[in-house]
Amino acid sequence: SRPVRVSLRLHPYGEGRLLLLSRDVTTLEQAETMRRDFVANVSHEIRTPLTVLAGFVETLQNLPLAEDDRARYLGLMAQQAQRMQSLVNDLLTLSRLEGSPTPGTGEWTPLNTLTTRCESDARALSDLLHKQHRLVFEAPPRADVAGSSSELLSAMSNLVSNAIRYTPDGQAIEVRWQLDDSGDLEFSVQDTGAGIAPEHLPRLTERFYRVDRSRSRETGGTGLGLAIVKHVVQRHGGEMRIASTPGAGSRFAFVLPAQRVRQLSGSVAQPAT
Ligand code: ADP
């Protein structure tokens, strides 16, 4: 049983009578609180890098600096600008996802294509961050999936990029698609990182929820990645599965329903090219 907020109003109702109108406004109030929290969070997330940026601009304007200090400051400024850019990009992605109709079943994409693109994104990110993980992309089943290929790719890449960012360097990350007996299709990313304590798991897909704020920022996180994945997956009629063991690693997955899956003859694994 949940607490309920009720709005009560009295209306004149005929001669000498009053009508008591009651309305459950719980959902309305919750939506309003969520909207307010969201605006406060966005403002805070933008203000932090902006403050740092403005501080450096002032220093550069007012202090005579040695050339290498100048270069270092400019590097830090570029980092903050980049952070704001990622944030705005993720916010735009979220708002597009919320405002556009559910992807139909007219566009079919081979799993192989999605996997190949996801793998090349992952290797590029890994190089950019100078990481040496053992990235294993298993060859997918021979099947096509219906929906928006760009959204699905972004969901896959978000999960892989989290595994890269939160797994200690050198350890293994395994990425695979699996069909189950009912024809549902699961995409999973298994890492051997630090894992996440159980109390955090239910909140991970909330916007701006982070287990470790500073670690997320350090690795370029906006706190919106898993919220985007959840949206994409729900829009495709699927659901997310998150499991983690502290000290052993995490498994982030999503399942797409059989209606969005077209198995190709033989359904034997094909090599990811
Ligand atoms: P962020 O931009 O902070 O990574 P996400 O929405 O992608 O935002 O993830 C939310 C939080 O979930 C992260 O800040 C991190 O604490 C946790 N998280 C996500 N993926 C992993 C993972 N593979 N291993 C450990 N923690 C993770």
C-alpha cells in the first residue's frame, strides 16, 4: 500500500447542498517532483564544469603564466568543455527517445552488423583511454533484429563502454548475443570489474544515479548512459537484466522479445567480420 495524496474540493450542489469532490493527485505530484529534481540535477551537472571553466579563463586573463602551465590549463579547460558536450548530447538523445514513436518492425538489421560496429566503437574507446582489456566479442547467432539500428547500437555501446570504464585494466570483458528456447534474444556484457553492491542495483538506470560520482566523472561519464539504454530497450518491447557480485564483476544485459527477432536458416554462428 502506497501513501496517497488526495485533493478535496467542495462544490455547491443544488439548494443548500454541497458536493465533496476528491481526486488522487499522487501521480501528478510525483511527476512534478521528478521534473523539479531533473531540472535541479541538470543545472548542477552543467554548473560544475562551467565554474571550473570560468575560473581558468579568469586565471589565463589575469596571471602571467609559463608556457607549460598555460598549456596544462587549456587542456583542463578542453576537458570541461568536452564534459558539457557529452552531457548535452546525452540529454538530447534522451529527449529524442521520449518524444519519438516506438520503432516499428519495418527495419531489420543483422546481429552481425550491430556486433561489428559495436566492437569497432569499443576498440576505439579502449585505445582512446589507453586500456588493455581482453575484449571478447562472441560471433552472434545468424539472426536479424527489428527496430532502430542506431538506437540498438547505442544501447549496446553504452553497456560495453561502461564495462571498459569500470573494469580494472587488463581484465576480461565478454560480449555476446544469445537466443533462448522461446526465441527471445539477449545481449549481454560480462565484466570482471569491482562489481556493485546490491543496494545500488535497483537505482542504476535512474538519470544521474552513480555509485561513485568522482569515478564516473573521471572516466567521462554523464550519469545518463543506463537511463538511455533502459529507454531504448523499453521502446523495443524488451527489458534490462543487471546482476553484479562485489569483488567479482557485473553482467549488464537486455532481452528483446521473439517478435523482433528473425532467425536465419541454420541459425549457426557466423564469424564477426
Ligand atoms: P555513468 O556515465 O556514470 O557511467 P551510467 O548511467 O552509464 O552513468 O551508469 C550509472 C552508474 O552505474 C555508474 O556511475 C557506475 O557507478 C555504475 N556502473 C555502470 N556500469 C558499471 C559496470 N560495468 N561496473 C561497475 N559499475 C557500473
